[in-house]
Amino acid sequence: MRMDFAKKNPYDLHFLLIISIVLSCSITASATISEAKALLKWKSTFTNQTSSSKLSSWVNNTNTNTSFCTRWYGVSCDPRGSIIRLNLTDTAIEGTFQDFPFSSLPNLAYVDLSMNRFSGTIPPQFGNLSKLIYVDLSINHLTGEIPPELGNLRNLETLHLVENKLNGLIPPEIGLLTSVQEIALYSNSLSGPIPYSIGNLTSLVYLYLHINSLSGPLPSEIGNLTNLSELCLDRNNLTSKIPPTFRKLKKLTLLNMFKNKLSGEIPYEIGDLTNLYNLSLHTNNLTGLIPSSLGNLKNLTTLHLYLNHLTGVIPPELGDMESMNDLELSQNKLTGSVPDSFGNFTKLQFLFLRENELSGPIPPGLANSSELTVLQLDTNNLTGFLPETICRGGKLENLTLDDNQLHGPIPKSLRDCKSLIRARFKGNGFIGDISEAFGVYPNLDFIDLSRNKFHGEISSNWEKSPKLGALIMSNNNITGTIPSEIWSMTQLVELDLSTNNLTGELPEAIRNLTSLSKLKLNENQLSGRIPEGIRFLTNLESLDLSSNRFSSKIPQTFDSFYKLYYMNLSRNNLEERIPMGLTKLTQLSSLDLSHNQLEGEIPSQLSSLQSLDKLDLSHNNLSGQIPTSFEDMKALSYIDISNNNLEGPLPDNSAFRNATADALKGNRGLCSNTTKQKLKSCPFTSSVSKKPKKKDNSLVWILVSILGALVILSTCAGTFTYCLRKRNPRNESNSDSEIGESLSIFSYDGKVKYQQIIKSTKEFDPRYLIGAGGYGKVYKAKLSLGTIVAVKKLHDTTDEEISKPEVKQEFMNEVRALTEIRHRNVVKLFGFCSFRRHTFLIYEYMEKGSLRKVLANDYEAKRLDWVKRINIVKGVAYALSYMHHDRSTPIVHRDISSGNILLDNDYEAKISDFGTAKLLKTDSSNWSAVAGTYGYIAPELAYAMKVTEKCDVYSFGVLMLEVIKGNHPGDLVSSLSPGKSLSLRSVSDERLREPEAEIREKLLRMVKVARAMEETQWQDFEPKDDSDVADPIVDGWNKFIVPQQGKIQWEDVFMADVQSRVVEKENVQEEDVQNEGAAIGEPAEEEPAVVIEPISRAIEKDDEINGRRVQGN
């Protein structure tokens, strides 16, 4: 029949074919037009229509149905004109995917929308695009969970969702992507376990899940991914051992699992992965031996195993890794010697073996690598000489040998090592003439030769190292004078020549060292006057000239040291009065003028040093009474005025109330009505009898006060007018100004201005956001002189509440009171500014961030050793004591938690965020709303009607346990029956090494006190009098009463004596170069290790006490 039809109607068949083709083309044309219109409709939803010039070609102005395929940017079509490829990477689009035309693009196979500003969630409709092969939505602002519908994309080969804000679980449906070869989900906030179904992806070549919050065990099913080339699981919270199934990953070239919580031993089978070139397992809890099988990895260039708990010897087989470039085994418990086989490393650039227990000599062959750039061997027990050819290749930049038992002369190759940038020889037994042992180093930035046995005079050649910022030669046998060339090194930031036998006088040329931040010349035989030119060192933060033979008077020009926090001029022959210039050093924390020949009265103006923590005026010829104005020195915690000619009553200040008898002895007629000091009682009229003497200068002080007040008022008025004009150029109504245009700024270095903050933060742009809380967001602002502050911009609701007239005055009173707080352990509030558009508070900026953040980071937590943690607790306790008891109007913080404890670069703790603080008046009994952070509030106080210091004491007990444990104790304490003790092991941070006996004893005392705080029923506790209120550390260790527990002394927490101090060890360690963000070859300084010792023993030594850093012998 068909044959007959064709024969009878041949043209009819042709006609039908033509009709069919025409209809098909018509349908196709219609479809392509609809796809183009769908994209235009999606484009219309973008919030920045004009900002992307690349999309200007997307217009509905085409001559043919398919012209958009060739003319529209980023759009490609198949031969029929249907869109199959959409590549809009880095086109500055701001929009969402909610209106993306999924149903209109059925043939879409390639989508790259990375590096834009897409927000919102990933719609599940992506799973309907069944032909998708490639999807990249990386580097956007996407939120929400990964939709499980993506598992429908059976043809998908590449899935990139990098650097978004995705959260939730990785859906198990991801295991359905059987064609996928690349999965990159890193830099999000994904949590939960890695799904076992991932083992189904046998075509997978690249798997990147790093920088998330994934937890749980490593799935053994990963061993099924036999085509895997790169596996990155680092910077998560993964636990368990490394599965033995990993031995099947024969094609693996990159394995990164660092910064997790992996435990157990490194599997011997890892040595079978012979294609590996990078193996990074550092910062975990791995134990046991380093497997010798790693020597089979001939292609390995990088091996990072540092910051674990590995033991035993370094296997000599590692020397067989002939391609090794970067070997880092630091901060473990490795023993034995450095293998001689390391001489086989001809390509080695970086070798880190620091902080282990290695012994024996440094193998001479270690210098065989002509590429050696960084060698860090510090904090071991290495012995013997340095290899003669240690700088053979001429590329050595960083050499760290601190705290070993090395000895002998410095090799000639080091003398000629022009490449050196940082060098540390501290704490060894190196010998030789220091003027000949070292050469000229054009790139040298830092050198520490302290605590060795060098002799001779200082060479003038150091001036020829133009980049040298730190020159440290303390504790040697150096003699002679300081060469004049040293005073020409204007780039010096630190100069430490202490504890030598230097002689001569300091020249006026010292004025050239204007960059100097730290100057230590103590314990020498320097003589003469302290030169007036020293006043030009305006960047000085620490000055120690103690234990020399300086004579004459202290220069009046010391008032130029506006950054100085530590000054020690003790044990010299300084004469005359204490100069008034010292009273202007407002940042000063420690001042020691003891063991001189100073005379006259103690200047009452010293009380203006509100940051002063330690004052030692002992062993002088001072006379008269101690100024009563010292009662206002709230930060003062240590005082020694012994062996002078002082008389009269002690000021009513905690430092004097709690001073030891030794700190007051040897005076003419001191008296006190407290029971602690063994002094005679003061007559009842003693204070009255001194009033005539005080009146002699009363008129002067009245005039000075009036003039000072006028200056301050005019400054504030000028600043107010300036800001008002800036923010209200049109002179809006008075009522608006009264409520919304108020300004109150307390300037920092006189430069904190509203305009600067707005400009620095670019109107509070999110890129400057560093934190957020219940009351507002915190931004980092850099002011015109380089000062960095933290600016808390209050939420609109808080702003509106403050604007109410009935609230505004009370809030301003609180802010004003908070700006008056000057304590080293309280974050300074510099000022407050309120306008219609912005209301913000200006705080001191803290570099390390919150204690919670540090404890949550394994690397940082391991650096926060036991001694630092003890001092953090001590600092918080000091601050609470000051807030509760050393102010006329007590302040209860009400939200003491690890999130509100900030740390500076020295790990000094400071309490922050007074958003819920309540200024207590003696008759205050209201304010019943809940405040505080869950987990830190005593249940019985959560809705307490009366706000007292008890609120903070309970929270402080929780905080103490958190500092020891490394994370919040949770229900650990409440789950124990009353009276049952906690073992130190049960609350110790497992990331730290076992504490030494002395530290262990202090930690046990802390646990004891924390336990007592937790068990107390605070709502039933009514103090007998003010002395019974919980008082965390008043440096004299006041007692507080705990019902059922009796009295607990705060010295039980730290030491068995009445006072304590922080003493800096000499063996300050350099920060590990491996620290993320540090440049190779230029590691940052590590924080000084500290120990706490009782003052009764310490005052017998010649050590100098400093509230922040103290140099011991």
C-alpha cells in the first residue's frame, strides 16, 4: 500500500515532509523566544540593574529568533537555538534564584554563576534540570541547606558551592550523583557527619569539604573512591581514627585532614599511597609513632604532622623521601636524635622540629640542601656545635635555635649569611667574641643572642644592617661602651642589652631612636645622667634602666612618653624629687623607682595615673604623708613604700589595705586602723589634723581645677557643635535635636570624632563587621592617626528605646559612669555618640578577640597554655573585684561569659560588653528581667528581683571551669551530687599537656573554688556585712562566705600567700611559623610564658615587677 501511495502521489509525500519541517522549525523558534524572555524576566528581578555592563547586551531587540545566542553575554545555545550554557561569573549581579526560569530552560547543561552577590537559598528546582553537567554557585551569599533534590542530577560531573553561608547537613542524596567527578563545598557552615553514601561516588576525583563544621567519624566508605586524587577535609570537627580503608586510595596525591579532632595512630598503610605529594595531618590528637612506611612516599614534598601527641623517635626512613620540601614535626613529644638520613634532603626548604624532646647533635648533613630557607629546632635538648656549612646554599632566612644545649662558636658560614632575616640563638652556650662572630646582614629584621656566653664589645657593624628592628644581646659577658653607631639605627624597635657589663654614659644621640618601643639596659654599669634627649623616644612602651649607676635627677621631660606602660629606674643613684612629668604618663601600668636617693614628698598628682597597677617607691628618702588622693587609684594592686621617712595614715585603697608588712616597714610613723598591717593605730583626728597642710595649696588646686574644667567643657562643646553641623545642616527642629541629635564623645588621644568613624567604616559597611550581640553590631574602625577602635552600633530598637526622654538620661548616666572605668582588665569605653541615623559606643580594640573564639580554635587553644589560662582567670577576678567593691557606685555586669572576655595580643583578659550591666544604687531593688547568657546564670538568680554581685560570682565559677576544660562545662557540675568533688582530669582540656606539679596545684584550687560557687544557693545567701560579699580577688585576697562550705580564700586559687605577681620567663618562645596567616620565614613573636609566685618570696629578689610583663633573672 505504501509503495502504491508513493507511486500514485509522489509530490504529496514531499509536501508532507516540507510541512513537517516547517512545523518543527516553528515550534523550535517559539521555544527559543520563550527561553530568552524567561531570562529577561529573571534579569528584571536583579537589584542592581545598571551596575553590570556585561549584561547590557541582554535586550529584547533581536532581528532573528536566535540572535541572543550569539549576542547575549554569557549565553550559549545548541544548533537548534535552545540555551545550554549560562556563564555569568563575576558580573556583579545582586539577586536571588527564586525567579530563575528552571522550567523554561530544559536543555541547560552548564551553569556558572560564581563570584556574584546572589543571596537567599538554593531552590530545589535545580534538581529538575536533568541535563546539567556543570554547576558552580561559589562565592556568593547563599544561605540555607543544600537541597536534597540535587541528587536527581544523574549527569552532573561538577558541583561547586564554595564560599557561601550554607548550613545544615550534607544531604545523603548526594550519593546519587554517580557521574560526579568534582564536589567542592568548602568555606561554608555545614555541620553534621559526612554521609556514608558518599562512598557510592566511584567516579569522584576531587572532594573538597574543608572549612566547615562537620563532625562525627571519618566514613570508611571513602576508601571506595579509588579514583580520588585530592581529598580535603581539614578545619572541621571530625573525630575517630583514620580508617584503614584509606589504603585503597592509590591515586591520591593530596590528603589534608589537619585541624580536626582525629585520634589514634597514623595507619602504617598510609605509606602505600605512593602518589601522595602533600600529607597534612597537623593539629589533631594523633598518638603513637610516626610510621616508618612514610619513607616509601618518594613523591611527597610536604609532610605536616605538628601539634599532635606523637611519640618515639623520628624514623630514619623519612630521609628516603627524596622530593621532600617542607617537613614539619613540631610540638609533639618526639625523642631521640635528628636522623643523619636527613642529610639526603637535597630539595628541603623548610624544616620544623621545635618543641619536642629531641637530643644529640644537629647532623652535619642537614646543611646539604642548598635550598634550606627555614630551620626551627628550638625548645629541645640538642647538644654539640652548629654545622659549619649551615648556610651553605646562601638562602637561609629563618634560624631558630632557642633553648637547647648547643655550644661552641658561631660557624663562619653564618657570619657571611646575607640572606638571614630572623635569627634566634637564645638560651644556649654559644661562645666567642661577639664583635667578630657576626657580620653584616642586609635583610636581617630580628636577632636574639641572649642568655649565652658571648664576650667582647658590641660591633659597630650592626649599623650596616639597615632593616634590623630588634637587637637583643642580654645576659652575656659583653663589656665596653655602647658604640655610637647603635644610636644611629633609627629603624630599631627593640634594643635589649641588659645584664652585661657595659660601661660609659648614654649620649644625647639616643634621641635618634624615635621608632624604639622597648629599651632595656638594666643590670649593667652605665653611669652619668639620664640624657634629656631620651624625651624624643615618644613611641616607647617599656623602659628599663634599673641596676646601673645613673645619678643626678630624673629628667622632667619624661612626660613625652604617652605610650609608656612600664618604667623601671630602680637601683641607681637618682636624686632630688620625683618629677611632675611622671604624673602625665597616663598609660603607665608599672612604675619602679626603688633603691635610689629620691627625697621630698610623694606628688599627689601621681594619683592621676589611673592605669597604674604596680608602684614601688621603697628604699628612698621620701618624707611626709602619703597623699590621700591615692584612694582614687582603683587599678592599683601592688604598693611598696618601705624604708623611707613616710608618716601618717595609709590611704583607704585596696592596695594599701592589703599590702604586706614588709611593703610598709622602715618608715617613721605610718599608722592604720585596719587589723591586717602591724602598724600603730591612727588617732581619731589624724585625718583632720592634716587639713591645714592640705589647705596651703587649696587655692592653687581650685584654680587648676576650674581651668581644667573650662578646657574640657570648651573641647566637648566644640566637638558637639562640629558633629551637630555635620549631621544637621538644615537646622531641624529643637525637639528633634534634643532627642536625636545628642552627642557625648570622650576622645582617645583627642582624635575620636564622629566623622572619622563614619568614614573609616564606610557608613558601617559589613566588610568591617567583627562581631554582633543582642544590643548591636561591632565594627572595626581605623582612625586618622592609625588608632584602631571597636565601634558598637546599637540596633534600631535599642536606639529607639534610648531616644525616649525617660530612658535617655538614665542611659547617659550609665555611659558616663562606664567611661570613668580605668582598669587594666576592663575594656575601655572611650565614648558614645548618638544621632538620628546612628547611635554607637566606642571601645578599645582587642586583637585576639573573645576567649570563646580562642578556646574553640584548636590551634589557638593549644597556644593558650595552663599558665596563660590561670592569668586569664586572675585578670577577670581583678576586674570583678574592682567593679563590685572599688567603686563608689558598684557595677554588676550580669553577663560574665567567655564570649564577653576579650584578649589582647599578650593574652591579657579584659571584660567587655556592658550591654546588660546594671549600675547599682544602694536603694536599687528593681530590674527583674532575665539577663545573661544561658549556661552562666545561677538558676535561682535568673529572675531575681534584687540585682547583686552574686549574679557575677556564679557566672565566674562557670567561666573558671570553662577556661580549664577548654569548653563550656555544661551539666558537668549540676549533675554531681552536693559535696562531691571534681577531679582535675575530668575537667582538664585534653588538648594541653599534663600540667607540672606547681601548676597542677593551682588548677586544683581553682576547681575547688569554682565547685563551691556552683553549689551555693545564692538566693538564700545574705551577707553579714560588706566584707562577706563574694569578692573575687582584691590582690590582698579578701574572703567571701559560702553557705555550707565555710570560708574560701582567693589565695587558694592561685597561691598560698597574700599577693601574687606575674613574672616573665626568659625563655620567650617565637610563634610557630606554621601559624595560619604567618609568612614563611617571618614568624610572629609568641606570647611570653608566665608563672605566678608569692610576693613574700618575690620581694626578696631583684626581679622587677610589672603588671603586664616582668623580666626575671
